[in-house]
Amino acid sequence: MSVDFGGAFGGASRAEATRGWRVGHHGRDRMYYEELHDGVWERIDVDGEMLMGPAHHVIYFASPEAWLRYPPWARQRRDEIIARITSEFREPDYEYHGLAAGAPVSAVAAPASTDAPARPATRRASPPQSGTRALLVAVILLFALAGAMGWLTARGLARGETYLANKRSYLRRMVSREQEPGLYWLSIGVYAAIGAGALTLGALGVRAGRRLRG
């Protein structure tokens, strides 16, 4: 949450200046709500997240308790401000999270606006199934790669020889620990590093999947 003081009409349309409030995007995920007070635009930031489904953003409204940390001009006007925001950021392009924690959004949006507020939604944004499926496939492939590299590393250590790590297939051959120790340990190190990297990325993918489902 932040308060931004800018010029009274800098970047504002005549309609926004007339009604005294406006909304917009800040970066890829976040949004903001601004009101004109004594010739100065004052801002509160609104958390959000970009999606890859029918709704391109989900808006996370602060709980009534967290809302009390907003500037004094906004603290006791949660429902009114949320109604204004949802009247501009409408379904199905936007989804909302956090409405159920307070009073329902009603038609208390700015009287100067002729746009009816969007129908409230209390569901939590869920990741698109296609994105979740792609993440699952990627995690499986990473774990498979980690397993294959682990097997090559363990097999090479046990047998004292392994395949030369080279992206050109016609240059691949067996290298022995006794006869070519430099190439042998280089190959073992490459396989171990690839396996460890794939395992780490797979674990991060699992964590990301849990966060999306949560």
C-alpha cells in the first residue's frame, strides 16, 4: 500500500477529473485506485496477478482489517472503493478475491459514473488447466532427466568408465578412469551437474504447482 501525490490533472482525462477518481494498472500484476483530494491525486495500490485464462487478471482486495492500514480518506470506504474498482475492471476480463471477507459490493459506485458495477465474484482465481498440465509435464521430464543423469553418474563411478560428455554423437565414446582420468572426471562432473540442476528445477516446479493449486 502506498500513497502517490501527483499533479492535479497530470495524465488525467476530463471525465476522471470531473468524477474525482480513476483506476489503472501498475506494472504486470498490480493495479491502483486514485482519488482527487484538494487538487491532488492520492493513490492506494491494489494487489493483483496476471492470469492466462478467460480472465487476464485476478484482483486481491485487502481484508477489512488490512484495509484499516490505508490512508484516512480510504479507511471507512472499503465497499464504495471496491465497487468503483469492479465497475471499471469487470468480469469476465477480471476475477476478484477477498470480497467475501467484507460487505458485498453494491451499487454504491461513484454517482458521476453511469457504468453499473460488475457482478461480484467470491471465487478464488485458479490457474488454467492447460498451464497446470504443461507444468506437470515439465516437472516429469525434469525428474526423468535427473534420474537418467544420476544413473549415468552412478554407473560411471561403479564401473570406472563412462561415455564422453559431448553434444556431437559421433564423438561420443567410452572413457576410462585409469586411461583418461581428465576426460572421465569431466564427463562425470557434467552428468552430475545436469542431474542436480534438473532435480532442483523439478522441485521448484512442484512447489510452484502447489502454490497455484493453493
